[in-house]
Amino acid sequence: MSFVHAVLSLPAGVLLAVSAVVIVLLALWLSSLFSRWHYVTIRRSEETELISFHLRRLADAVERLSIARETQPSVETTSARPIGISVSGR
């Protein structure tokens, strides 16, 4: 009983805020409990075959580009004299 008296002795603004938070949490819990799961199934069709064909083409092209980039020799610049940098930017 002392808990109930301690809670009821709080200011009205605090009680209102606490009750609002409890109601919102209860509503979220109930909505997640009773919500229906919706599944989207994509059946095999001419459009899905076309999409998968183009996705395979893109994946192959990206793979070819990455292999070509890895096999290129790295270009390192070695100069005989140091490059001077001016203070004024000219």
C-alpha cells in the first residue's frame, strides 16, 4: 500500500507523463502482438527472368572490372629530382 500512496502523491504532470508512456508502450506491444505478417512471393514470369538476366550481366561486368583492376600493375612515380612547392601557390 505504501507504493500506491507514494505514486499517488506525485505531481499531476508526472503522473500524466508516466501514464502516457505506459499507454504508448502497451499499444505498441499489442499492435506487434496482433499484427499480421505479409509475405510477397514472386513467381517465375517473363519479367522476373529478364530482371535476373540483367542482374547476372551486371554482376559479371563488375567481377570482370574488379579482376582487371587487380591485374593492372601499380604505377609508381619515381622522379630523379624533387618537386618544389611554392609558398604563394604559383
